[in-house]
Amino acid sequence: MTSTSLLTLPGQFSPLPRILVADDFDLGMNGWMDLRPNFVDEGFAAHSRELDFESWGSVMLSSATFPFSGTHGSASGTYSLRLATRSEAAGATERPASGSMSLAIKRLSRPPRATRLKVEALIAYTTEQDRPGLGVDAMRAFGLFVDLQDGEHRYMPGVRYVNAVDGARVRRWQYYTATAASASEWNYGQPGWHQPGVDPQWFGERHADGSTAATAWFEGRPQQLIYNETDDKINWMPLAMEVDLVARTYTSFSAGDQEYSFPPESRPTLAPTYDNIGGLVNPVFFVETDGDRRVSLYLDSVVVSYATTDDDRAEESR
Amino acid sequence: MKQFYTAVTDLRRRVTGGFTTFPYEAGWADEATYFVTIEESSAGALGVQLAVQISADGIRWHDEGTTMTVAPDSAEFVRLTHFGGFLRLAGSMESADGGPDASAVVTVRLALKG
């Protein structure tokens, strides 16, 4: 594989004035990798053991090749970034099972005078076509969040599409909200390295309807994203989330052709700062299976953009 | 310049009996090297036998022909080319008494280039 072109943004993308990164997976992994724990304990053991953090499905460059239809390719070109789970899930109210998720992270940092940040991607998802029928309800959820830290707080704005819970259809989007959980409640009964609100994709009480201690449902009717009529046909859909880095609130979110609005002052938990990660900007995508089948989320491409105080001033004077 | 990526497809996974590693798409790569490390073998464990498998769809698997034996507390590698789009390893735990209880912790790293 050789690099042949720079990404030209298709019309599905609507970035803020400054592009931080624009990642076309025909040009490689672009710095996206497995989200793994901190191997800082004796014998390189992970720092946290509330869950099996070492068995999430590895991310890969995929041609989206299926048993009967052959290679789907990506939205532009051949390759996309694929997040694939293993084939095991816990019940809706339990902590995530070993290998039930796959998570892709890219580690960036905050540029000067940044005021807003936007993460966009074209996405597709499917269940492994390992048995006859339609596997649309085998996926629990997928989503994206950004791990951010400024001078005062670490916080993780994010959205999650709850597709099905214990086999029952949900098809609704939720966003990460502030939690009042104690450290012990947040970390499944252990003191834990994770402050309440940190890593909401894993932590906090999980409920039978697919909500958690740190999520709120968007208003409105469920949204059936395109899954198509068989497990080997995928459609590329736009996903975009924008956050206000100054107010630490959500600005906008859209999925497919649907735009969602946040209640005023909506924000995730504002946790205390952690050492050595000031200015952190880490976008993360994830996918979760609902049962004994592998599910995959495909990304092509991912664009992270931002606006500065200069851009905001120019916009105001227009 | 070529692309390069190492995926740790199975990290410190305790295995017993027969098992397969996490299936990985590598259609973009011209060459692959599987590095396998065995730690924390149980008493009576003789090692792990591994066979490289390839697939047209990531679901139906064929033995590729390359095999390796990894002794307790050691590491081995195999080099691969012409493997199509999907790779994994099929393994079995070998024990002195042939029983099902022998176990070991396996780490699999797949280095891809192309």
C-alpha cells in the first residue's frame, strides 16, 4: 500500500475553519489504534482491573469484505478503519464483558486559542454474517467521545447509539451527562483510578433500558439508521459532534440526515485534572456487541476540526 | 514509503485446549510476521501448537500450512506472504498427561507491512 493522494473532503463533511486532522484510511491507520490501559504496575500489569481492559477487539484496516457480496470497499477508496468485537456480551445491567467492545483512539492535543472542536466521520456498521437471517439486533451500541483536559477539568463529551439491549430494539441516541456517582459507585464497587465521569463508555451503573449513570436520551423519536436488508450490505452515513471548549458544553450533534439539539448547558461530568495530560484531545470511537456475535463499526474517513477566538471574532463581525 | 502496523490481537490471554486468535484483516499488507509469546504455563504444560489460517471472508478458515510450536516461557515467530485478506492462528495446548487442564498465557503480535 502506498500513499497516493491527500484526502479531499466529500460533501458529507462540514468542518470548522481549521482542520486538525483529516484521516483517509486508504493512506494507512493514521495514528488510530487500540484503546488499552496503562501498563504501569508490577510485571507491566494494567493499572486498573475492574474490567478486562486487555481483550477488546483490535482495530484494523478493512476492505469490508463479506462472504457472498465480496468486497464493499469504503466510502472513498478501498479501506476503512474497522472496529470489531469478539463474540461475547454481558447483560445490559452488568459491566462490559471481556472482548465485548472494540475501541479506536487517536491521541492529539489542543491547539492555541481553540474555542470549539468538531469530530466528523462517515460510518457503517454490521453484524458478522456467520449465520442465516438478519443480524441487525445483535449490536448493542456504538458511539464516539472525546477525552479532553484543560487547566481545570478532565471531561468526555460523547454520544452513543443504543441499537438493541438484550435483543430488544432501542434505536435511540444518548449523550454523556454529568454523574453524581461516588468513585466506588462509578468503579463497580472499587475505589479505582477512574474519577466519576471518566471513561463513561465502561463505568457507571448500567440500566436495563440501555441508559447508564452518565447518559441522557435525546428528545424525539427513535432513529433507524441504515442497516440495509442483509448483513453484507453497508451504507456510509455521516456522524458529527461539536463541543464548546470554553463553556465545556455540547454545541451540536447529527447522525445521518437527523440533527439533534441539546438542552441548554448540557455537558459531561467535569472531573478533576489528571497529571501529565493537560491539553489532551483524544477522539475515541467504540462499538459494543449485544450477544454471541461479532459486530463491526467501519469509519471512512475521520475529520477533526476546530475554531479559534480569531475565527469566532470574524464570524461575529460578518 | 510502505505502510507498517503491529496489532496486538491477543494480549495476555489465558488459553486451554483448542483456541483461535482474534481474526485480523490484512489485505493491504504484502507481508506479515506473527510473534507469539507464552507465559505463566501451568504445571504439565508442554507448550502451544499453532497453525496459521487464512480466509476469504473472515468466517470460513483454511490451514495455510505454516505451523509453529512455542514452548513454555518462550517466544517464536513465523513469516508469511500471499495470505489473502484475513489471518488468524488456530492453537492447541499440549500437556504431559494429555488432559484438558493445562493452560498458558498467550500474547500474539501481528506485524504487517506493505
